[in-house]
Amino acid sequence: MLLAKAAITGTASAEMQVLSQRLAASGVAQTTRFAFSEQGSPSLREVLRTLADDGFEDVLLLPLLLPMEPGFRVWIARSVERWRATEPQRPWPAVRIAPSPAETDAMDALLRELIEAARDAQVPPEMRQSVPQGSVVPPQKRRVLVCQGGPCNDAGAALIWGHLRNEQKRLNLRTGGDGVMSCKTTCLGPCNLAPVLQVFPEGTYYGGVDEAGVDRIIARHLCRGEVAEELAYLPLASRQVLR
Ligand code: FES
């Protein structure tokens, strides 16, 4: 499975589709798929589910990530374990992760080829544009901050971010109701409650959030304005641990 980080546009998905087809044509794998570890469709979880349902027992992830963060392997492994635990009836395949492209000998040849290909490249006209474009100030009333600090990343925050963004798009949350914007942030403070997100304007902290937790926060807090208490942590003076 070719694994990229995110696809904001259909063009990026189409590019992954082409790469996947090229890999299939090489005949090195019984089947090939592609997925996105954060934002974009299909998600890693969706594709693993499909492969499990099709009876595949062994999946090799080829991460197309440069650079590949040290915690990447850890949170992929933890996330797969969590999915196994939440859907024990499904025979999830064993997942191995190939080295980063940067660690392979082929990278030298690729870099050389890229330089050769770029030698006669022209500056695109849009990059010469110097007229100020202006911006619309967004009217959305709600903000969701998704922590991407170290402990939250190790706990799978990237997947939480991707799931939130995919659902935000699917449910049209950006322009529906009060309007919801979301953004990544550095450490929000309560690292031991990772992964953490915070919903404004109330400033409610949520900890130990997984994809199902995101769904609950969307359904209750973002759509109905009610705090999802079972995942929320109040700003008390004493230390709190994950429930
Ligand atoms: S790293 Fe997420 S709260 Fe600190």
C-alpha cells in the first residue's frame, strides 16, 4: 500500500491512483492500493478494512513521506492496534512498514533525475503575479484546535486530524450551522491526556480522542452546542489522568 500524508484536492488523489497503477504494473505485489495517513480519501483505516475483508493477511506500507518523522512508525502501529481492539471480529492483516524513501539507494538517482528534469524549467506565470489578491475574512464561529505536539503525535493526532477534516468536508460543517474551522496547533498543555483537541468559543478540552471520539464531538458539540462530557476535561487546579 502506497501511503501519502494528505490530499486536499482530487488532483492529488488522482496522482496517487497513477502511482498505484504503476506499482501494480510492475508485478511486485499481489495487489496494490493507496491511502492517506491524515486528510484525504481513502484513509489508511478504510483501506486496511477492505484488505482485511478481502482476506489479505499481510500488508506492506510504502510511506511516501519526506521527511519521515521518527514517531510515524510508532503511531501507525498503535493506531492499527487500536482499530484491532475496537473491531475484534475483523481479521486485521499484519502490517509492516518499508523504509523511508530517503533511506534507499534509489534516492540518489531520483534526485539526479529531478535536477536534470528541472534544468530547463520556466518560472510559472502565476509566480510572477505581484497584484495583491485580497482575502475574505471567514465568518465561522467555531474553531477546533488539534494538537500536533510530540506526545499527541505519538498518540495518533495526525489520524485524528485527518478524520476531523474528512468529516468536516463530508458533513459540510464549514458553512453549515455556526460554521466550523479547524487548525493544527503546537502543545495545548495537558500532554498526558493525548491526543488532545480543544473546541472554541467555549475552549473545551477533549482528551484521549480517537476517530469515534471525533464523531461524538462533531455530533454533539459542533452540531448541537453540547459538550461531550465523557471526553471533556475541565480546567481544574489538580492533575487529571485519562479516564
Ligand atoms: S503535546 Fe498535545 S497537549 Fe501537549
